[in-house]
Amino acid sequence: MVGVPDPVMGEKAAALILPRPGAELDVPALIAHLGTRLADFKIQQYVAVAREPLPRNAGGKLLKEHIKAETVWGPEITRR
């Protein structure tokens, strides 16, 4: 999870998902499923699907600044 800049809140939650090889990911269905299990404020407001492995440093940690800069997030997900 990373933060996406927002003029009002400063940042909003975003998730970059890497599906298993060969698997298809239905983002609206995923968000609907999460909505049945989590409070609204816990669900990310931006979701992007990665097609290649996420960038990591030598220690294995995600390079969040690289993810923020390189990912196209698209429109904000609205619920209700």
C-alpha cells in the first residue's frame, strides 16, 4: 500500500496488486468483496494491477517511491 497525492487529504490509500501468473483480476469484484468484510475507511481508494514483479531493494523491501512515481492509478474508486 502506498499514498497517492490528494489536494484535500494530503494522501489517499492506494494498492498495487500483482496477480498470480495466468490469473485474471476483476478489480470491481475485489472491491465489492472487500466491502463486505472491511469498514469503508480501510479499503484503498486507488487500485492498479501490476503485470511484472514489484521493484525491490537489495534487502527485499518494496521501493515505494519508485512505485508512486511509475504507477498510473486512474480514477478514484467510489463506494456507495
